[in-house]
Amino acid sequence: MADTKPLLFEIGCEELPPKSLQKLSISLGNNITAGLREADLDFAAVKVYATPRRLAVIIDELCASQADKLVEKRGPSILAAFTDDGSPSKAAEGFARSCGVTVEQLGRLKTEKGEWLAFNQNVQGQPTETLIPELLQKSIQQLPIAKRMRWGSGETEFARPVHWVLLLFGDQVIDCEILGQKTGRATRGHRFHAPDPINIEQPCDYVDSLLKKGKVVADIEQRKNMIRKCAHEAAAAVDGIAHIEEDLLEEIAAINEWPVPVTGNFDPRFLDLPVEVLITTMQTNQKYFPVKNAQGGLLPHFITFSNIESSRPESIQHGNERVIMPRLADAEFFWNQDRKQKLEDRVASLESIVFQKKLGTLADKTRRVSFLAEHIAGQMQVDVSLAKRAAMLAKTDLLTDMVGEFTSLQGIMGRYYALADQEPEEVAVALEEQYYPKQSGSATPTTQTGQVVSIAEKIDTLCGIFSAGLIPTGDKDPYALRRATLGILRIIIENKLDLDVIDLIDVALAQFSHDFDKSATRQILSDFVFDRLKGYCLDKGYRADEFEAVISVKPGKPLDFMQRLQAVKDFRQLPEAESLAAANKRIINILKKADGNVAKQIGTLVEAQEKQLLADANAAEADITPLLNNKNYQAALYRLAQLRKPVDAFFDHVMVNTEDQELRSSRLALLAMLSDQFLKIADVSKLQS
């Protein structure tokens, strides 16, 4: 077995951006893993560690050197390697030079296809310690650091100023310079509890040494579990339950190396504020965990975490209570002030806020969304007046002080203020639901008015931004149009709404008066929407060829699309499916070669098999018509599957392209009729075996 040792690499620096810490840590581990594989260095496992002041990686059982390997190069063929008089050609000499030898030192390689010049050389593997510094430098350069910093007089760049670099292979330091620091075996513990250097003798000591000598929990997942456990225990001590959201949990773990829970209290009068306001204030501004009772209501307590064991924890508690008091008082002030003006009285002020320079103000957007909402509500046969009212008020809460302070509360505060204004409850709820679904997998609107306004708002944004030429490219999607499009599709599909997205695109585009190519934009938008639908369908377990079979017939209604897709998925399980898919492919190819010269009427047929196929196809047509009217695509495809035998018999006994022009015309018309029956549902010729 090859000699192996563990490797430890740690970058010690100023406090890293908490929201980027875990991403940087995972990326460093992945980059190093890729580098080891590229260098042909075997290892057992890679484990990453991250705290506010460090990124670290431990590699278990890393081989001491690369394995020796035989390098084999094939050169020019013998025919091309030598001239007629047997002297080496320029091709042979060039190949020899590239290998560092003479032509006479080259070997030969014989295969079934001929003989070539060849070069074989045993290359000794390099020691791991000579490869690691460059590998680590490359891994660091590839980190997704949004903005790199320089410090001092050097040219070194990193996310934060670097103070030390630890690099051990087994019990030995790999001497080099990384990020402007000479490597060593010293790490640092907690900034206040253990500020002196801590020597690590070998990688396996790292985690325990930091914990016992440095008061640092190196593993971010372990810290998250500690924080979660301590928060629940602290909440239970005040007869509550900690409200823990994963994003905040990760952020708190990223700002604490030694998390110590602290329970604080606030004036119960603030419980009269909307619960979302209190939670947002505590989580966003203060990084506190709110505390709830068993019924889900808030209690006047919070849990925070200190990165230090204080001899006077009550001072930390009182300090946090003093800090949150003005925050909650501000929120109370905003709540009281905002309700002095009704939402409908804020509509005129939307004229002063630009949505997008080509698309006008928020007032312009409101008018467009209101028009779309009326159209969609009519299609859905729901209360148009409620939809128009909700659309008119949809953006008014953006003008409130509360939403100005906490932008994440847009829509939520609209609901509260609308209820305070005695708007219909369905309108109030729609003001919040216009932003649903908020993220992948989250809930879609539950009310019909919410569904209408959410679709209208997203369609207007999607069409408007595309018409302005701001089409998402690569990772750039500043208006979150991919998410908006997926939201439209999910609302329609998951709530079983019989809406045509192409029709909605047409209605939305017709409202814009600026100069743009409507036809081209319509096509680009259609492709964009159905690309998102494809991703949705693949995530649901459908196959790409099933999607292609349905998209080929261009259904515009997402719900109808999904019904067809499920029918195709079920159809392919039938024993007749493969044969019929192949037959449809053959039919389409024959019709393509006919170059569109296919008669609509089927004339005289002479062979028994083609007469039988016509009779069976007519019978199938009669049977599937009511099924298609009821969108029972599964039953329709089951019925068409019964045509397998007459279709097979037709192709076994009938020549379509006969020299008899009249007969060929009839046979082509028969095949066209058969193809059209399937194409009323999907193009099953797209299915792969």
C-alpha cells in the first residue's frame, strides 16, 4: 500500500463575511479535491472547517507522491514518417523533438489500422509536498470572492487580510508562502479567550486543540447544532419555543466561534404589532431568534448569541435589550403613522416612482396589471371587481414607512393595512399573495384573487423587461425573470387553471407603447417560458423526449400541457408504444418527402391492409373525438394504441410511393390522417426507445 499521510491547510484572517462563509468553505474543499484528482494524487476524504476567522481543510490519507506512470504518445504513421529513400520526414523529426529524443530512439506501434511511430517513457511521480503549494494557490484563486481586498504594502488579495497560514503534511510543515504569509504549524484560538498561538503537531490534533486550547468550535455544522440546541433550551426556560430559520442559524454560526446563548426580554406592549414586523426586526436587524408560545404566538423574549463567555452575562443581556428597544419603538411608530393614510390615497403617489425607464412609473405598471387582472379574472370566471381592486392597490404599500424600512415586508404590510382600511379580505390577502411563490417549492396563492394578481404582476414584468431588451443571460437575471416565469407556471398548473400563457403574453405585450419588435419578442418570450416549463417537468420526473413529444404540437396552456405529458408518459409503458413511435417517425419522414403535396381526401385504395387501416382509423377518430373534447388524453392514446396491428400490416404489405399517382396520393392522405390523430395529442415519434 502506498505511503499516506493526512494534510492540514488553514487560512487565518480577519472576520470573513458571514453570509459567504459556508459558500467559501465548501468551494475551497471542492477546488482542492478537483486539484488533487487532476494531479493524480490519491486520498481518502476531504473535510472542511470554517469559523469567522479561518477556512481550513483536512485531507485524510493523502498519498506521499504521485504514482509512476507510463507516458505513451502516438506519432505520425510510418508512411508519413519516412521519405521514399528511408530518411525521416519533417513530421517524424518534429514528433521526436517534442518527445526530447531522436527519431532512432522512437518505437513503433502496430494496430489493425496500420503502423505508427511511438514514444513510451516511464515518468516518475513527483512528491506530494512539491505539488501542494501550487495546487493550493490555484484553489484560492478560484474561490467565489465577490470583492477581494489588499492590505499593507503588498499585492496579495483575499476576502479579508490574512494573518497566518498553517500547512502540515503528516507532522511536517510544507515550507512555502501563501497569501503573503510563510506557512507554519501555528493556529490561533478565540480572539479574546485564547489569543496566543497554538502549535498543531499533526492534522488529527487540529479540531481538539482548537476546542480545548482555543475555545473554538471549528466545524460550522457542529456550531449550528449547538446553537439550535442552546436556543431551544433557552426558550424552554421561559416557557417558549425558539423560532429558528435556517438562513439566520447559518449566519449566527458564521459570526460565532464560541457561541454562548443569552436570553433577553422586551416590553409586551410591542406584541400589538404584526408578528411579521417583530420577527423581521429581531432577525434582520439584531440577529435574534424570536420566542413563540405553543400556539405559535410571540412571547416578549428573544434568544441571541454572544461570541464570548462573559463574567457578567447580565450586562450582555441588558445591552441587547437596550438595543432592541428603539428598533421596536421605530416599528411601532411606522405602524401607527402608516395607518393614518389609506392605501387607496397612496395610488396617485405611484406616478412619482419609476419602475423602469422604458416601462414608465409604478402607476403605469399598476394600470397594466389591472387590465391584465381583469382579462385573467374573466378567463377564470372569478370576481373581476375584486381582481381590479387588488391590482390597483398592489404596489401602494411600497410607499409606507414600514416597507421603506423593511423591504421584505412588502405585500405582508399591504395585507395588514388593507384590512385596517376595511378592504374585502380577499383583496387584502391578494396584496400579500401577489409575491407568491416567494422561492422554489414555496406555496402558491390560495385565493382566486391572489392567483389572478400574482399572474398578472409577473406576466407584466416578464413581458415588459423582455420588450425593453433586458433578456436574462447566463447567471445575470437582475429582475428575477426565471423565478417569476416558474411562478406563473406553478400557479397555473398546481391550481389547475385553464389559462393560455401565449394569450397572456399577447395581451401583456399589446399594452406597451415603446418601440420594440412585438413578433420577435413574442417568440423569444414563448421559448423562454417553455424552457422553464421543461425544467419544471424534468424535476417532476418526466423525460426529455416526453417533453419534446408534447412541445412539438405547441399547446399554449400549461395545465393542458401537463395532462398531455402524463398521457405520453403512460402511453410509453404500453407494449404497442415502441412500434407506434417508430411507425409515426416513418410516417412523418414519408410525408416530409412528399413536400407538402398531400391530398386532403382519401381516394381509391386497393390493398386489403390499407382498406383495413382506413376503417380502423375512422373508427378510432370517432372514438377519440369525445375523449379529446374532455381532455382525456390518456384514454385517447390507449385507443390509438389499438392501431398498432393494422399500421404494422400496412407497412408490411403496402408500398406507399407507388408509380400510380392517384393511388400514391390516397396512401399519403391515409398516412396524413393517421399522423394527425396522434398529433392532436403529441408527436409520439419523438419518443426514444
